[in-house]
Amino acid sequence: MGFFAGCLILYVLGGPRVMGGEIPVWQAVLPVLVLCAATAFRSVLPLAAVLVGTVTVSLEAAASGGLGPVLIYTDLLYAAALYGAPWLCRALQFGTVAATMAATVVFLFIGDRSEGVTTGLIVALLLISPVWTGVLIRNHKEQADAERQRAAQINRLAELDRKTVLQTERTRMARELHDLVANHLSAIAIHSSAVLSLQEAHGGRKDRGGGADEEDPVLRALAVIRENSVQGLAEMRRMVVLLRSDRAVDDDWDRPQLNALGALVEQARPAAAAAELTLHTEFPESFPEVSSVIEVTAYRIVQEALTNCLKHAAAGRVRIRCETGAEQLTISVESPLARPDVPARQRRPGDPATAGAGAGLAGMSERATLVGGVFDAGPDRSAPGRWRVRAVLPLGQNS
């Protein structure tokens, strides 16, 4: 429509001088309509559009030689060089140069030299200029596309290298866990089971009345050791399988849940009683539905905090609280501070479990930070002589 309107303006302003002499209106408008129709398909059918334009301009030039159709034809040449097939682009380059040279030679022979040179320059401007402009833009687009493809290929190769390195490291970690930690857990489970089986084979430990002492603290401790070692071994095996696979953690993974916090505390009560610790819990009647990542984080923080209490806290009361709000989950574990002058439990000198490397606190802090939470641990300012571990975890969609 723009080309058609422009040609009408040229016809109105220039009249016969612009549109090719004294010709009927339909003869001036018809080529313009055909060329405008071809322009509508210049990007999807460049070959057909340029052929229609060439035939139309040739006939119109033989009849009247108006300027309007030639201007539209230059756009068809540009579009054919830009959107056409590579062979069409090359053909237009050679064809326009050949047509320009032929027109220049013809006008040099039929007219004077200055007229031939001027005509050749005009033909070159109308034919060669739009084609080579389209070629330059086409080359720039092809180069940009090639650079984008090269960048995408480099990114794919980098991602493959990253996955290969990650899988190699995961395989190495799985091998170390299986060969070192899992073997030790297996040994603990086997030996504790053997002691319990041996005790049962001898009728159990006799009390003063001659009966089996079912409340023997040694047997209870062995049972707890066996239960924890078997559970830890099962989790270790699942972790080894996960590390050796190339998938992420999915819903099939047996994740700890908030509802299992009560069972976790009950499991720690025998060891706490042996350490003269009393465990008190303050949990809500029901936990809200939260993401699995938050559940795992909360469970592991409570688990590690209880382990630290069993290793380091002095005799006394341990309070485990869990409060749920609209947007956050607050976990706190409060315990007595360990007094170096009065050891809470007998420990062997140099025992690595009692020395503590700070990895537990660092791990809890990392878990809370990864889900966008806040973690702090240290002496409780509101209760002197107490140690508090506190974590605030978000419950929103961004956690």
C-alpha cells in the first residue's frame, strides 16, 4: 500500500513526465498494482516476486518507461538478494552487473559517450545497488547466525564437560562412601547383632531372681546401636545408588519428613538417658504441607543438634521446639552448656567424636542458607548456662 500510494503521489505531482508520457490512467496504475502485489510476497516467494517484477518492468519500460514501477522493482531486487536461495543471490549479482554493462554498451553505440556513461550509472544505481545492499545485509545476518550457533555449540560442549566432571566426582564419592563409611557401618551392625544373638542364645542376662533382665542398659544400648547402624547403612546405600546414577533426587527418594521428628527424638532417648539428659519436645499437633527440601533441612538440623547435645551437653534438660507460622518454620534446640571442669560423661582422650571440628554447625548453617533461611547457634543470652541452636526456614514458594 505504501508503494502504491507513493506512485499515485508521483503521478499526481509529476503527471506524464514521471509516469511515462501521455498514457491512460489504467496503463500507469496497472503495472504498479502488479508490482505491489509481488511486493507482498517478496520475503516468502522471492524468486516468483522478482520474476514477476522483471517481466512487468520490462513491458512497462517498452511501453512508457515510468519511474514509479522501477522504484518498486528495486525493492524486489533487494528482497530477492536478502531472502532468496544462495543460488538466486549469486545469479542476481552476476545478472545485474551483466545487464548494467549491456545497457551501457548499447547506449554508447546508439548515443554519445556522455549519455552512455550517464545511463550506465543510472542503471547501476537502480539494479546493482539494491542487490549488493541485500547481499551485504544477508552476509551480516548469516555471520551473526553462525556466531550464535557457535556460541550455542560451545555452551552445549561446556555443559557436557560439566556433567562429565560432576558425574565423575559423584562416582568417586559413591565409591569412597561404599568402601569406607558403609563398611564401618556394616561392621557395627554385624557385631552388635552378634552380641545380641549370643546373649539370647545363653538365655539372656540373669537378674538377681534368676530371670532374664529385659531392662539391662547394656542390651538396650546394643539394640540402639544396631538399629541406628542398620538405618544408617540403608540410607548410605540409597545415597550410593543416587550418586552413581545421573538423575537428581526425585519423589521416589525416601526423604525424612517433619512428622518423623517425634520418632527421631524417641530414638535418641536411650542415649540421652545414659548421658543424664532429659528430652522435652514442643511440636504442633500437625505440620503444614511444605516442600520436601524444607522437610529434609528441618529434619537434618534437628538430628545434628541432638547429636551435638549427646556429645557435648552437660547433664540436664534438652528442649526441642518447632513452631510453624504462615510464612516460616522455626526450629530451636536448647541444651545445657558443657562445663569443662565437670565433664558430663566419661570420654577417652583424643576421641575425635568429642573433639568436634565444627563441621556439624557449618553443615546446619549451609542447609539453612541454601533454602533461604537463617541459622544461629551459641550461648542463650536469655538463659545463662544454656546453648541454643535456632533455624528459621521459609515456607513460601521461593524456598
